[in-house]
Amino acid sequence: MKRTVFITLGFAAITFIACTTSVKKEEQHTVIKDKQDEVVTTTTQFETQALEDCIAYSETMNELKLLEAAETARITDSIAAAELELKEALAKAEAAKRKRESTPEMLAKRAKEAELWFQTNYGSVVKAHQTKFDGLRVKMTTEGTIYDVSLFVNGEWKTDEVLMDALQKVKVSNNIANGRAVAITVKSV
């Protein structure tokens, strides 16, 4: 590659000199009449060769520019391909994460964590309420505000406003699942 560049630059220098140098007419007159035809022929050949060298140099420069453009396009294409592969890999990883989180084991684990969190923060208020029930369902907004409390009594869910007011007054040290609406169901508190 370097040798080609140096050869090209050499041709360019020779061509430049040939294109800018002209043979003086006075020198031609000093040559003997026999030799004059050779000098004119030699000058014509030199000019023709210089012109061909100029054309070859231009073609070489055009080829180099095309090679550079092709290399730039190849690099751009490889970067775009890498970005696409990365996006696909991230999408697959996100899908795998959602799939892992939606397994029955993970759902049961999160439900157990929510029930333990509720027992820790609200268990004393529910016990002080002294109501007999088979289950308790508490619904919270994404900000952690309780908006529905239902008790499961005799096979059906009944809303309990008194217990909801008591639960809303409790100060919780740590919220569960910030940014998500939560429904926690507790059995036989």
C-alpha cells in the first residue's frame, strides 16, 4: 500500500513537471537540420507520455478515492450491524427477564414478600381491628396509597371502610414495589 502511494506520488511529480515544462523553440533551432525531426518527435512523444501520465495519475487518484469511500461505507455498515445486534440482544435479555419474573415460582415469591411486608407494617392494625375473616385484600396505588380494603367473609369479598381508614393512618418505613400498583391478599391474619 505504501509502495503504491509512493509510486503514485512519483508519477504525479513527473506528470506535474512534464505538464508545466515546455521545450523552448530556440533550442530546436540550434539543432542540426537532420536531428530536428528526432527532437520534434522526441518532444511530441514526451508530451504524449506526459499527458498519458496525467490521465493515469487522475485515474489512480479516483481509484484511491473510491477505495476510501468503500472502506468508510464498510465501517459504517459494520457499526450499524453491531448496533442492530446489540438492540436485538438487549430485547432478548429483556424478554428473558420478563419470562423469568412471570414464572409461578417468582410470582409466589413476590406474593410471599408482599404478604410479609404487609404483616410487618400493618399486622398490628389488622389485629387491633378484631374482625373475623378468612382473607384480607388491600389495593395500593403506585404511590403506595391504600384505596381499597376488602375482607373475605362467608365466601365473598366485602369492603371495610373502617379498616381502610385505620390502615391509611399507618406510617410505613419502606414502600413495596415503588412505581407499581399493588394488590396484596393475606389469608387469616
